[in-house]
Amino acid sequence: MKSCWSMGMVIALTLAMGCRGGRKGESGGGSSHEGAHERPDPAMELAQKAEEALNLGDVDGAITILENGMVSLSGESRGRVLSLLLGILVGEGRIEDAQNRLIKALETGDQAAALEAFGIIEQALAAQEDGHERVLAWCERLDGIQTGKEAAGVVLRNRLTALQALQRHEEAMEALMGAWEILLEDQAVGLWSWLVQSAMGANRLEIVERALSEAERRGKPAALLRAAAVTRIELAFHRREIPTAVELLVGSADRLDDAALSRLVDVAVRVAQEAEAMAGVERWMEQFLAQGAFRDRANARRRAVRWYIGRSREAGDLAGGVERLRRLEAWGLPPPVLAGGLTQLSDLVLAPETPVPAVEVAIAFARDLLGRVDSDLDRAQVVGVILDGGFRTENYSLLEMLLQEGVPGHDAVWHETMLNKVRAHAALQRGDTEEAVRRFRAFMKVIEAQDDGGHRDPVTDERVTREMILGYNAKRIAGLLEKAGRIEEAAEARREAVRYYRKALEEFKPEDPEYQTIKKNLADLPQA
């Protein structure tokens, strides 16, 4: 077997050493003259010499260089050189040789170096045919060697990974519970949770039940009991015993941290969707939100609110969504949370199928909320909903007032552009064609001067380019002029719209939905 894989190990080790910079305590920011006097890293020198030997095809020579050089090294440097040595052996197909050298390091008390090198052999074995069985055999071999707790923990984790991959869930759990004391508490609890999740995913629920009983029988540590409480709830959801799951969740919520509660919110929603049990989960969400159970669990609360408001959004029910927001408000949820929920409903404000009275309800809620949000981001989001609603309800005086007060996050050019647009629509509303055309032209002039970054239509999600905006407004001006009897000017505006739309087509492919939208607009225009 050739040794280019081993050279890759040399390069990786060299880069790792280089990234660590100079000696401990030095910043590495001195002059080049000062750097020239730094003592060379002996591990780096060994790596370079081994690489030279490998470049000459002298694998045994590279191994000898590393073995002899390791004698004078210690700690992390020794471990990295041992990793490099084992990597060369593995790359040459000499896995047994690599295993023997690692065992020798363990038997001679060289724990630090062995810990750096463990992964080399485990990965090489796992990559072979029947790799997980080979890893287990390797772990059995290591069990007969006296090692420290840290090395024993690595062996245990390798064994659990192999058993889990082989779907031998019961053996994995027994191995973990029998060696619990060699792991740090958070490591042991994390592995326990991983194994029970794996068993549950494989529908080996009897193993999950036994693991829960054992954890509860032990009664410690507290972290394991919390993990067991979460698993009991997830198990009930897995069995589609939703009332039981909800009852357990309500009883345990005050003992669960944000991460655990967030995960359970997601599980509840997913299972409710699969089991068509939305009403039961919704009642639980309302109960939790009303009682303030999420108050100190910001992420879980955010997910619960998003799902709760999302129910109205998915139904296309803007008025119902605002009613839910008012419930959240009555339950004491803070204005930033309400602003996020309102933003979630924003696309319904512009949707043509949303009744105008529902839009007016949303505007009223947003205007009331605007005075209670502090951050620029929240204010911009709430104002954005009011602006969209103002266009839908043709409340141009409200829009002009908001724009004159200023919208956070937008510059003077944007405000001028929006004011022109609003005043154009206001003029149109009162029948002032001359003012409307002048304002639309001013709006087009600003748009034409801007870089075309494009944006997404919030209703159709289609991309809207500068030329599409200009074409649409030229087409609208043509219609206004035609109604006013200014036929020649109307014809020129139509020709202008055609030119813009034809240019807009160049941005898209025929299969794009935007292309079809532009073609439809062109078809509505007389081509004269």
C-alpha cells in the first residue's frame, strides 16, 4: 500500500502545530527578527523529517524517525507524534502493528499520548467490512489493560457507538450503566439520553422502559432524573398517548430547562400533526402560555408562540391570528413577542383573499403595539405591517403620517421614494390624474437610479426586478392617461412599459414563474 495517505497525516499534523504559534505565553506578534530566535518545535521537526523520508518512499525510515524522536517528547507533542506514527501504520495496512504500539503506550503509563491517538485506530477499524464488530473486539482487548479513567471513558464511548450502530441497544445500555462511574456526570447523562433516543427510534420501547426504571430507582444524579422525566414525556408522545404526555409535561415543566422544554414543544407539535391531535396540543399550549409556564424559558416560549400564531397563518385567518395575539397580550406576554407574532402574519395582510375588515383589525392592533416596542427592529417590523395594511385599505393619510415620523432602518432616499408612492395613490384616490402621474414618474425616477438588488413578492414569493417595477408603473400611468383622454401620451407610456417588460424577461428563463408573470403583463398591453 502506498504512503500518500500518510503524507496527508504529516501535512495535517504540521498545520496543527503551526496554528498553535510560538512557545506558551507568547502572543506570536513580535518582529520577524524576534521570531527567528524562537526555539524550534521538536515535534514539528520530527514531522518534517518523517515527511522527507515518506517523499523518498522510505516508510520504515519515517517510522524509525518518529519512534526515536518520541523518546524525548512528552504530553501533547508526544501524543501528536504517536498519532502520526499510528496513522502511517494504518495507511500502510499495518493495523495490528498500530494497535500493539498503542497498547504499549497504555501499559507503560503513557496515558496522555495514547489519548491523543485513540481515534486513529477506532476510525480505521470502523471503516473496514464488519467494522463495528472489529471495534468491539478492540474494546474487549483494551479491557484487559489497566488504564486511567479518561482512557477507560474513551473505550466505553467507542464501544457504545459500535453497539448503537449494530442496533444492540440493550447491550449498550447495560454497558453504560455498568461503567457509569468512570464518566463525568454530564457525559454519562448525555450518553444515556442518546441511547434511549436511539432505542425509541428503533421502537425498542421495552429497553426505554427498563432504562427509565433503572434511572428512577437510582434516584441520582439530578441531571439523570431530569433526563428521565423528559424521556417519559417523549415516550408517551411516541405512543400517541397525548393526554398522558401533556399531563406529565404540565407536572414537570418547572423542573425542565429551556433546551429540554423547547425540544418537547417540537415533539408535541410534530406528534400532534402526525396523529391529527392538534386540538389537544393547542389547549396545552394555551394553558402553558396563559399560566406563564414559558416566562423564564425564552426559546420554548418563542417556539410555542410561533406554532400558536402559525395555526392562524396556515389557515389564512388574519382576524383569528390577531385575536390570538390579543390573548397572548392578555396573558402578559411582552411586546417584543407580540411584534414577532404580528410579523408572522404579515403576508396575510397583503394577500388579496384576506378581507379588508380583517386587515383593519390588524392595523388597529399594530398601531396600539407600536407605542410599546422599543427596539428599532421591532418598530420597523410593526410599521411594516401598518404600511402594507395601509395600502390594502387605501388609508394614505395614515401612511404619510408614519413615513413623515420615520421608519427605523431606512434612509432618506427610501422615505422619499415611499412618500412619492403614497402621495401618488392619494392623488389617484381623489381623482387628480396630473398629480398622480407626476408622483408615479418621480417614484420611477428614484427606482431607475437604484442598483437592482431585486426583492421577493411577499404574497407570491416571486422575485421582482427593477424593470418589472418600472414596467408596472409605466403601464399604470398609461391607464391613467387613457382615462383622461390623453391618447397619444397613453400610447407612449404603453410602449415604455413594453420596453421595460421585454428587458425584464432577459433576467429569467421561460420555465421561471417570473417569466410567465411578465409575459402575462405584456399580453395585457397593446403592442402598438
